[in-house]
Amino acid sequence: MSISFTMSVQVIDNRFVLDPAPPRVGGTGHVFRARDHQRDGATVALKLYDGAAIDDELRLECYRRERSALQAFTHPHVVRLLAGGHDGARGQHYLALEWLQEDLVTHLRGQGASQARRESRGRRPGRAPAREVRQT
């Protein structure tokens, strides 16, 4: 017995190839893991604005505002906007964003653990930090 299946490759704007994994779903669209073939196949988060959830005028305004805000704002704790546009074949606007390997909750938990490690450097269990030890 042989099992076969076909998987359609989805390409956005002749540039981004969507990962077959299910996307994350939000209020205005879906976020897919994708490969950017103008950046040597780099992994990106590709947000496709979903017209089914909201009307076209509102969807376009959401896209414009989000793109404008991300273009104007850079901060080490905010993902970078890499590209944005409209895929004519699908009739959808998209934003390509920096890909993060972990979700926000996992990332924040890791930062908390990192902070605890930084605070505990130089300590041994059951002992005060070296700077708090009294000399007699």
C-alpha cells in the first residue's frame, strides 16, 4: 500500500513562500511562517490581512496604520518591518516582519529567568551576596 499526498505551495507577491504549518489567527489577519526569497530564504513572519473578518475599507486602513507605525518606530523589543505590500493574485495586503523563534509568553519567561540568573551571580545557596558579607 502506498500513501501519497499533495501539498500546494503558496507564494505571496512572487517573494514569500508560506510554511505549511497552520497560521496564528488574530483580529485582522493570519500570521504565517514564511521564507523570503529576496533575502536568501530568510524566515519571516508574514501577516496576511483577512478580508472575511472586516470590510475592505477598514482592512485597508488597519493595514496602512500598522505599516506606517512600524516604519516610523524602531525599538529592540518590537519586531522589525521588513516589507509590506499587496498580493494581487490573492487580493490581500501583507506585512513581512522579523521572525521570532518563540512566542511572547515563552520569551518573557526566558527574560525573567535571565534576570534571576543575573541577580544571583556570585551567590551560593544559603549565603548572602559577596558585597553583603560583613568583615570581622
